[in-house]
Amino acid sequence: MQGDFITNIKSMYNQFSRTEKKVADYILKNPTEVPFMSITDLADACGVGDTTVFRLCRTLDLKGYQEFKMMLSLSITNDEEKTEQYSGNINLKDDFPTVAQKVLNTNVAALNETYSLLNYEDMDKAIRYLRDAERVFFFGVGASLLTAMKAMNKFLRIESKVYCYEDSHMQLMAASMLGPKDVAFIFSYSGSTKDTIEIAKNARAGKAHIICITRFIKSPLTAYADILLLSGANEGPLQGGSTSAEISQLFLIDILYMEYYRRYFDSCSRTNKITSESVVERLV
């Protein structure tokens, strides 16, 4: 099925419902675009609901949308010419200097796009939420957890109320204990990771403020967001945890950190002095 996934969709076409056929038609016409779309993006493009896309995945004997995108990408990448699209335009004939230049171009493009997506009102609101919060929790699963941990580590230098748990069960428990005076900072490239959505649900139940850093405007996760901060990197299903996606998310964190520090310089500098002195003897 992997090598001929698109052919498989065509062969099963008569088994699809009327609405599933609308999704299948869009996929067959735009096979290279769909792997970069969230489930909600695809549903909106086809004029159907998220559940229709999910039903199509099940009809194709797949566990869900993420597996569907992976199978579609693997089918496409059997063609070397299309493989380039999913690996930053890098192909097997490139030499090392060319690879290095292309990786650089990909990361720079991700930063530029993220900058172009900045919404200053949302950034301002996010900073005020962080300032007024009693507790700030950073959440993420998989590669996004690494970004969440880096964000917590950065803000811990200037704020004592930030937390991040590595275990997904502990994250869910922590989210369930959040209240109206707390902030949940959630990282998810796709916005459709099950654990991340459950974290958002629990945080919303406690009426905590939810700030999401994600790629897509519409996804199951963004339905719970009070503030949406968009990252600009395009990451295919075969590029999970790509550096460009992480860089674009950390760029947003850097902006928040620097502006927060600038606005509340006196209190932040005092805390920074304390945290810096706590580790100074361990630095060579």
C-alpha cells in the first residue's frame, strides 16, 4: 500500500461516501500540498467537517490523519523529483556545501515567514497574561516538549512562576489543576496531537488562559486558544521535529522574553541576578 497509496485511493474511490469523495478529489488534485495541511485546513478546503476527513482515513484502513499524511508523503517521495520538496530541496546529487546552503536557506525562510506572521496585539496580550499569571506552565509532546523545556528554562532566569513537566501524564494532571489566574503555554506544530489537545481541554475546563504556538490557524488545538502565535516553518510528515520548525518557535519565545524583560526590567533584572549567582560557582 505504501508505494501506491495514491493509486489505492483511486481504486477505493467507489467505496467512499459522497462527502468522502469530495476530500479524495481534493487530495488527488493537490497531492503535494495536502501533507502540509492540518486536518481542519483540509476539511475547510473541501467544505466538509473534520470528522469526514477522519472517516476517509478509517475507510483507507488507517489509524488517523497523521498516518494518512505519512503514507501520502511516502507515496509521493518515491519520485525523486518530488522528494526534493520534502527535504528542503536537497537531493542525492548535492555536494556538502550545497546541502549546507540549502539548510541555511530553509531556516532563514522559516524565520522570515514567522516574522511576517507576527501579530503585535496578540504578542502584547500574551506578555500581559504572563505578567499577571500566578503560574505559567509550558506544555508540549514529542519534539514540541523540547521547545517547551527550552522556553521554561529561558523564562526561569527572570521569573519564578514558570513550570514544565516532561511526562505527558504529569502534564495532564498539571493542566487539570490550572485556574483562571494561570497560563497554559502550549507548543504543537500540527495542532492535532491527541495528548496536547487533552491538555488544552483540561486547561480550558479550569478557565486558564491558553497561549498556543503552532503552524496552522485552524486545527483541533486552536479551538481552545485565547491567543494564537503562528510559526512559519513548513514541515512535512517525514520531517517530524525539523530544526526549522523548532527555530521558528524559539524565535517567538525570544521575542516574548526580550519584550517581557524590557517592560519589567527592574523585577526581571533582580531575579536574573539571583538565578545567575546560584550557578556562577559551577561555571568554569
